[in-house]
Amino acid sequence: MEPYSNRIETFPLYKSFEQLGLWRPKGMKIEGLAFNPLSSELYVGLREPTDRARVYRLSLPELENAARGGPPAELELAVSFDAGMIEDTPFCISSLLWVRERHGLMIGTSTEDETTHRFLGNRLWFYSTGGRIELLQDTFDRGKKTEGLAQGDDYLYISYDNDQDDTELPSYVRTLPMESLFGPD
């Protein structure tokens, strides 16, 4: 079977959000994608609206069909939670990662002060397919903004966007042992 990305160049994802009344070009921002290869489900994280952290799930074959002119893929709310605030600034979804061994989704949240564009911290969460959301790592790496997550054998890799013009710090990648997040296997 050909990978989906080799068959379809663009997916009309906004049409699925439109069906739920969520699509607003200036009020909705997607900031995370993850794929569960066992179920062919795509997870989509929203950075905005900022009132709650939200991740939606949809069938990738349905999305592929929509790209070929079929009906919009149906979105299902996978998880919605209060990610908290720091200095009156909400933690918002910035990245997603499907963790196959744990049958769930790692969710990175970050903050950016809208006025000064300072990065106030990051948090890591885990959503199990059983429906629980768990805070894995409370506020860490203030002054940096999590932008991407990747998993190696024993480590989680976190990429940061530091807005070098404002912070004078270059972007970089940090590692965290998976054991420090989930405990020993």
C-alpha cells in the first residue's frame, strides 16, 4: 500500500472543521499532527481557540476520500482539557506525537505572551486511548517554546523555536529520557 502522502498532495481538513462550526480563518490555528498507524487515524491539535486544549481525531482514509471530492471527513473530539495558565497566559497545544508503545498521544503545550512575545514555559501531557489525560512534565524550559516532538528508542526529542530576533538564543533540540516521563517499563 502506498503511503497517503504519495497519493494526495493536499487534504481539505478545513471542511471537516467547518462542519463542526469551528473553522474560522483568523480564530483557529492547527499546531500539531500525529498519526496512529494501527488505526489509520490522524490526530489534529488546535492552538487556537485558547480557552481549552483540544485534539481531534479523524480517519485518514475518509480524509483522502474528501480530497478526491467526497464528503468531508468526520472529526471526533479525542480530548479536551484545561492546560492551565502562567502569568495570565494560557498553555496552548504546540505539538503532538503518537507513542505506539503506550497506545496514546503525547501533547506538548507552550506559552507565548501576546504582548511581549515572551515564551513563559512548556508542559508535556499524555492522553491514553482509554481517555485519561495526565500531566507528565510540569512547567519547564521557560524562555523557550516547544515546537516539535520526536521519539527515539529511549529518549524524547523536543525542538524549540526561540524567536532568535527577540531572545538572542538559537533554536535547538533537547532530549528527555522516556523513563523520566513514564517510569521504567
